[in-house]
Amino acid sequence: MRTRVHIAAAGILLLSAASAQEVPEGPREILRRLLEAGLQRNDAHLLLAELIKKAPHRLSGSAGADTAVALTARMLARVGADSVWTEPCVVPRWERGSVERATIRGERGRRTPITVCALGGSVPTPPGGIRGRVVEVTSFADLARLGEKVRGKIVFYNRPMNPITLNTFDAYGGAVDQRSRGAAEAAKYGAAGVLVRSVTLALDDVPHTGSLAYVDTLPKIPAAAVSTHGANVLSSLLAKEPDAQVELTLDCRTLADAPSANVIGEIRGTTRPSEIVLVGGHLDAWDTGQGAHDDGSGCVQAIEVLRLIRGLGFAPERTIRAVMFMNEENGSRGGPAYASNPARGRERHVAAIESDRGGYVPRGFTVQSDSLTLRKVLRWKPLFDELGAGRIISGYSGVDVVQIVQAGAAGFGLDVADHRYFDVHHSANDTLGAVHPRELESGAVAMALLAYLIAQEGL
Ligand SMILES: [Zn+2]
């Protein structure tokens, strides 16, 4: 009770001190306690290790995803959530299969294997694979100029992420169209299949998967990502031997949609329980790695936020709710299912904070809201500066919270040092060992502080 009085007084202090840009004592003390409780043991990483040990593969509709649903519900209960429940959603189900093979057939029958993986949602090749000459392009405009010349051939998209773009998400955005739309665009001109240079800045032999979108009115042709090393090998060989062929074999498959769930736990608000401050990430992950950064990190950070808030010893004014969304990667069914659940009708979401950019050092938050809200958040900047996370700028929040943000919540994306993210993203490189415990925990502390401030003071 004494703590509650202290906090209320601190709130008044904060309002009067905001104009002077001084950090009031109350919230700074909260930050100190959150940091102490976080960095002592880096619990977020312990949670991540447990998630990855028990559910290393969490592609939507898989047994691993089911395990992750049950496990994270138990974790939420364990960290002291007042209530934990799941809400249903129906998800697409696609399986990679066991054969993913590509071989360049050069002059005099010389064979050069290159490392590939099926893009998520791809149709398989016929059992014996496909074989054809290869047409290298770097844009859909290139492809359109070639038009019918690609009929029966394999289109090879080889436009790299731009390395001089500082923000790697921007660089990703400048290359990912090849992966998402490449198969459909090539199918327009009768191509037999596509190879896509992995959307990564790393130069290695690890292919990066990700979803593709077919167009119903066009043939569905098989599509694979090729490692950046493999793409360079293929490109230089084609320069010398333009008639070289590639054999591609994939045995992935699409099954019927499957029942799944979002996982939810909350600490109920004392005076405004129906006002929700959401923290979340997505529970599903690509099967090529362990989904440690993408997005096991965001999930365990959300759980850790509840643990850290619980550790303060009092409940906030508004409800703080952790949500593990299902199926961000290949369908994004979980976000809309959450937003349209009838229970939302009795609630008002004040804010939705998503962490889905990797468990790296936090730099701040992108704020998806109006300028007035951004100004309100900026009054807390001195506190976040102490965490090294004071970069609070207007920007996108996250895929899973789009509908909640459209319905009026302020959206927040945890912004992190992103230079290494696309080295691991959607690939076998995305493992527990790539996530640093202290960096991950700092992000959880930043999220907990933001959730706390909004829960106490509103926006
Ligand atoms: Zn993600």
C-alpha cells in the first residue's frame, strides 16, 4: 500500500517536471528496479532457452507450434500473470519436406551444387525435379522486357539487399519483392520455376526462406531461395556459360488449414482494468532455424515484461497484457483473430508494443500514432536515454498489432541495433547462441518501462 501512495505522488511529480525535461524521481526509481530485476539473471534468455529446447521448430500448424502454445501459457502463469488463456485462430499449414536440391549443369556435364531452401508456401517440383536454362534478372522490369523468352526456363532473381542503406529493414524492403512476388511474376511469362537470392546482407552458404504469394489466376511454380554464395557462383558461371542449366528438386507440400491459438496472459489493472497496454511478439517461426531472434525473442520479452512488472510488488492502473501471436510468418492470421475476438468489444487498447526486430540492443521505439501522442511519449525520453533506448521516432509498429492500431491503439515497435538481424533472419543462423542474454534483457526492460509508464499515466 505504501508503494501505491509513493507511485501516485511520483505521477504528479512527473507532470510538473515534464516541461523542464527532468527525470522525476518516481519513474527513475522504477527504471532502477526494473534494471536490477532484469540484469541480475537475464531471465528473458532463460525463457528463450526453454522455449527453444522444447519447441525448436514452430511453423504454424506444426506439432512444435502446439508445444509452444502450451509452454508459453505455462510460462505466463509461472511469472505471475493474473490470468492466462488462449484464443483460437485457424492457420495455413505448409511443410518443407526433406528434399531441397539444386545443381548447376554446366559445359561438358560439369555439376555444381548450390545451397537452396524452399520458399514458404512453395509448391513442390515433380518428383524428378525440374531442369531448365536460367535467366538472371534483377528486377520485374528486366523480367517484363524478356517476357516470353523466359518460358520453360528458371528465373533467377539476383538483386542483393543494398549494403549502403543504413537501416537494414529499409534494405530488406528494397529486395524482398523478389521473394514475395517473384514466382507469380515469372509465372506470367511461363517460367518453370524461380530461384531467389537470399534476402540477407551476409555472404555465406546459408539460404534464407520466407513466404511467397501466388496469384490464383496464374500457375503456381516452385520457388527456392539460394544462398548468397550460391547466387554468386551461379551468376558468375552464367556470365561464362549462358546456356548452363539448373536442376531443382523440392518436395514441400501444403496441407489443410489447422486449428491453432494466440496465447495471452495479463496483470489486471487496478483502477482501469478494461484499458489494455499490450506487449507482444509472434510465436510461430520458420523451420530452417530456431526462430530465436525471429521471434522467440519478442515472445519471451513480453513474458519477461509481466515478470518484471509483477516484481515491482503492485499492480498498475491499467491492464498490462502479453500476447504471443500465432502465424505472423505465413499468413498473419493471429493478429486479425485477436483484434476481432468478441472479447475485444469490452476492452480499449491504449497501446500495443511489439518486439519483432530481433533480440538485439534496444535503441528506442518507433511510434505509430498521431503527433500529439508522440509528443506525450517524448516526455519520457530522458528515462529511456538512461537505457540507451531514447531514440523515439515516428514509425511502423508491427505486423501482429496492425488491426489493434487501426482500431485506435498507439502502436510501438521496439527498435534495436539491426545490423546483424538479416544475417540470421529466416535461416539456420537464427539460433539461441545468436541472442545475447544482456541485450535481450535490456529490450525487455525498455518494454516493461514503457508499458508501466503508459499503464500508470495513459497516453
Ligand atoms: Zn518476425
